[in-house]
Amino acid sequence: MSKKNKLRISLTFLLLIIVFASCQNVKVEEPNKKQASSKRPNILFIMSDDHAYQAISAYGSQLIKTPNIDRLADEGMLFSNACVSNSICAPSRATILTGKHTHINGKIDNRMPFDTTQVTFPQIFQKNGYETAMFGKLHFGNNPKGVDEFMILPGQGHYINPDFITKKGDTTIQGYVTDIITDLTINWLKKDRDPDKPFMMMYLHKAPHRPWWPSPEKFKEFSTKTFPEPTTLFDDYKNRGTAAKTAEMNLLYHMMYSHDSKIRPETLAEMGNVRPNVKEYKNSFYGPYGRADAKQKAQYEPVLDSINNFFKKNWPNMTDEEKMKWKYQRYMQDYLACISSVDDNVGRVLDYLEKSGLAENTIVVYTSDQGFYLGEHGWFDKRFIYDESFKTPLIVRWPNNIKPGSVENEMVQNLDFAQTFLEAAGIESPGDMQGESLMPLLLGEKGKWDRDAVYYHYYEYPSVHMVKRHYGIVTKEFKLFHFYYDVDEWELYDRLKDPNEMNNVYNDPAYASTVNKLKKELKELRVKYKDSPELDKKYINIYNNKK
Ligand code: SGN
Ligand code: CA
């Protein structure tokens, strides 16, 4: 073979190798890339506003069936001891987004706007190649950062024909808020998102927040139902401290006729002063209801008629006990009707995930910004470290990772969400986040989990519902907390012996060593989370100067 021919053959051979290698590259790289992106899970974070775990059938509710939320529990993990670190709306949201306690992220109450220099986890997801979106209630006083698309309710938002803040300006959408937020969510998943990127979606309901306006259909359906009463409905707050006795959340004394129970102002005017010491917010009936158009009103009116007629006829002759019972039923009818819509709509989204093939690689989380009293201790609303407001529902589904139908009773907090999502997505968390990733629990590696106490600190006071400031420590067995603003009172509850928290045993000598031990641990927790008497003073000053 000539030298020239030899060279030609070698060159051809070399070329073949290059072509082969480059083909290999394409072949090898392509599936790798795909695998890598399909491995990164999507996250669908569903949060409702004020949804008590007592109103989810997966949590054993005697009040309502929530088949769609239950689907998540059947196919995923239900946390029976999930709680918040400050049981109030915007502070809880700030904690979720920043992975920091409210004394660190600065959003201690609902009033002051969120500090947008704080890093939120959607920003980190966005920087790491995720497409991010948020639909529904944020309640920050400013727009979300780190989301490619958003449509949020201004402030608390409205149930009927709600307004939305969008990137392109403000708009009003006809219909019922829970259905609309779901439409926006499904629409984005279906049409607007980039199918080549994993997504992190925050689907945030306004419901079932006060004043509990259901959709017309659910209003009708639920207004004739009767619900079992909690055993502590007629609590007299004996054996509790000043804070429980002075809080303004009692159904009989503080729940409003028009605003809450849907008694028309005209009915009240006709009847004279039915109860002088129950204050009514101005325009609190027609504020939300006045947004309905004629067609919507035609659906609501017959139900309102029957509620108002019953009230007019019976209220003047009712005993206080009967009034309490009637208010409780009215409250549950509307609150649970709102939840029924949330559950239906969660079902719509889950169906879409399945139909579109997204379900397999999507982590779905269902939670609430805090718990809520459904008549326990005679109360509605939240804020206290007592269980019904402190605990919050938390259910997580992640096919092929979480064992279906599992129940986890470790103490977990909304503080942990950001780090959990980041770890699930393979993204490193900033070192200053204060939670713990829940991944070991989700993946059934409980040996890697060693938390035995959580920290709580509530600030907003004095304000609506008058719940005094307090901070405390909670373990599976005990709850120790301190009211420190205008009283100096401690309470201790034995969670195992007294699950309804009826007896403050702080001064019981039998618990003296428990008190000492927990006080020491509480002090350590305050140091660990960088809370202190100095910070307490700082926030008291900020709060007082703001008033
Ligand atoms: C409103 C409610 C209160 C509720 C706070 C905070 N009254 O003031 O009942 O505690 O919001 O709720 S209402 O007039 O709006 O019905 S939060 O969920 O936003 O923190
Ligand atoms: Ca809330």
C-alpha cells in the first residue's frame, strides 16, 4: 500500500472514529440531560388559609369528608404533629418562604410589609433552573420575588368576584375565589409553563378564611347540615391563665351576627339591639357579599332568607346555651362549605396532574398557614400555642419516594419546608436557614432525625382577638410557654394526660422538675434560634411606635 493510500485509510478511520464518537456523544449526552431534568421533581405547594386539621377526614375529622386531600394522604405521608412557629397568616408565610423564624425574617405580625431583601426559596429555585409560579393569597403587602408568573389577591382578598394583582396590572375575575385560583393554576400548568423545565408552583387558597363565604351551591348544600359539637364548646377557662380568659374569640361573645353568621344588617335593625356587647364591623356584610352580581345574589338569597327568618323568629327566646349552639352550627356550615370547595378543587388539580403524566414526578404538599379553632374552648380563629391553632395539617405525596399511607408523628414545623424542598430538588440551602429538611422522614430514614422540641413565638398584641404575646417550647409530651408583654405568666400542659389542654399544671409540685428541665431547654432553644429578651424589647418598641 502506498504511503498516500495508507494516509487516506488512516484519515478515513480517524474520521469514522470522530463521527462515531460524536454520535456517541449525542446519544449518551441526550438521555443524560433528559434524565437529569426529569429526576429533578416538580413541586406543587398547596396551602389554604386557616384550614384546621380537625376539618380533614384523613386526620379523623368527624365534621367533613375531604376525599381529595385524603387521596394525598393515602398515597403519601400524613404528619400528625406538624405545627407553625407563629400562628398567624403573613408571619407563617414569611417563615415558609425564608426558612427562618419571624424574629429573624422580621415579619412578626400581619401589619408591617414583608422585608423583600430577605431571600425566599422560590428565588433559589428560579436561579437553579426551575420555573416558578404563585397563584392566590400571599398577604405580604408587596409582590412575591423569584416567581416567573404570579396572580395574587390584594391583602386578604375577596371570596366573590375577587380582584387580583398581576404582573400586567390589577384585574377582577368573575366567580368564586377557590374555583378561580384553581383555574389559574391548572391553566398555567397546562398552557403557560415551559415543559422543558421542572416547576415549583405555589397554589394558595384564600378559603376557608373568615368571613367564610361559600360558593352559592355549597352555601345551599351546607346550610341545612348539623355537625357534632366539640366537648370543650362551653369551656369556662378555669385552670388556665389570664390570656385564655381575656382572648376575644368566643363564639357567643365575639363572633359577629352580620359579618360571621350572615344575618343581614336590615334584620338586626328590625330586631333592635340583639346583643349590645357584640361589636359589628362596619359594612361587614355588604363589603364581601355586595360584590355578588344579580345572578349570584339570586342563588344566595333564598338561603340567606331562611337563616334570617329563623334568627328573627327564634333568637329573642333562646338561652345563651342555645345561642352558642346555633352560632356554632352556622359557623361550621359556612366554614366547612368553604373547605368542601377547596377539596373539590384540589381534586381537579390532582386529576390534571394524573392526566398530564406529571403526577409521577411531582411532590405535592397540602398544608395551611396555621390551624384554627372550630369551637374547641368555645373559640374560633387562632394565634395561641394551644394545639388547634399551633398544629397545622401537613400531607406530602411523592410517588416512588414516600411510602403510601404512612403517618409520621415527629414534631415538624413550617420552618422546615424551604430546606425540605431545596434538598428534594438537589439544591443546597443557604446556611442561615433555621429549619431541618424533612427528607429523612419522607424517605423513611428516621434514624437521621433527632429533633425533640420546637420553638414558638407569637407577637401581635393588642389587636383583633386580643391574644397576648407569648413564646414557648413544645415536645411530644409537654408544652411550656410564657406570656410576657403585659402579664408575666407561665403555663405548662401535659400533652399526653391532658390532650384538650384544660389544666395548667405549671404550679403543680408534681411537675416542678419538668418545669425546670423545660425552662432550661427553652432558654437553649432561644439561643439556638437567636431569639432573646433584647429582641423581645426591640419588637415591643417597633410595635408600640407603629400604633
Ligand atoms: C382578619 C380577621 C380576623 C383574623 C385576621 C388575621 N377578621 O382581621 O378574624 O384573625 O384577619 O387573619 S375579618 O374581618 O377579616 O374577618 S390572617 O389569617 O390573615 O392572619
Ligand atoms: Ca391564616
